Amino acid sequence: MLDILQKRRSIRQFEPRAVEQEKIEILTEAILRAPSSRGLNPWEFVVVTDPLKLQALGKAKAHGSGFLAGVPLAFVVAADPGRCDVWVEDCAIAAIILQLTAVSLGLGSCWAQIRLRPHDDGRSAEAHVRDVVGLPERMVVDCIIGIGYSRENKAGHARGSLPFDKIHHECFDAK
């Protein structure tokens, strides 16, 4: 697992080739295995490969979602907040499991934050995404994970660049 974490980077440029169906199935199984509070599984996922929908998802917000227009695959991570009070945390856990599984399959990925972000036409990014993928009104959108074969060659972050000063032992040391 540490090897996968050492390789993971946010990738925003992808090759134009499709992700194989067997890899999509592995990604789907992985995300469904994500733990959730009390096993309530408030999340729902929309797998998107349609280029027109991906283009529309790329316009979800003014900044930070444009890369989705160039991905061959995206997972919209949504939830029914009526099922669980910690749906945000459950969605975040599922999203990172999806990203780490992508790395294990030789794929790159990037998170696009949707929750609490504005769309450029006065609506929320969430409302835009809900319209693109046909989510019911009761559903909320946490994020979108874009996935594909990387056109970027980014090395993992060096161990020496990690903020070890953020680690405290036994009690918080304000220094």
C-alpha cells in the first residue's frame, strides 16, 4: 500500500484511449468495498464514459473541473444525506479508495471538488452535475474523480518533502 501512496499524484492530462472494461469493473468493485459509517452506504456512483457528458462535467465550476473534459472515465460520487449524517466522510473514503485502486491499475486520477462550489452561471456546481447525470433532487454531489492513462510523467513526492512536523506523539506540541 505504501508503494501505491508513494506513486499517487493528481493527474490532469490524459491519453485519449479508453479505460478497459475489466479495469472499470475492478474500480467499481473497489469503490463498493469502501467502508461507511455503520455500514449505511449513503453513497451512489455514476460511472461516466460518454464524451459529451464528460465535456459537460468539465464545466461544472469555473476553476478546477476543466480537466474532466479530457478524461475517458469519471466517477461522480454522490450521496443521499438522509441515509447518514456522515455522508461527506463516507464519500471521501470511497473517493480515495477509487484513486488508490486507479494507481494500482496503472491509471492516473484527479479529484474535482463539487460540494459547496459555485457553477459559473449562478447555480451551484452540484446542481450542474445533478442535471448532467440525472441525479434526483434528494442526492448531493461530493466530488468527481477523473480517471485515465496519464499523459503526465509526475514522480511521487519525495519522502523528504513530507511535512513530518504535522505529526505529534502522545499530545499536540504547538512548538
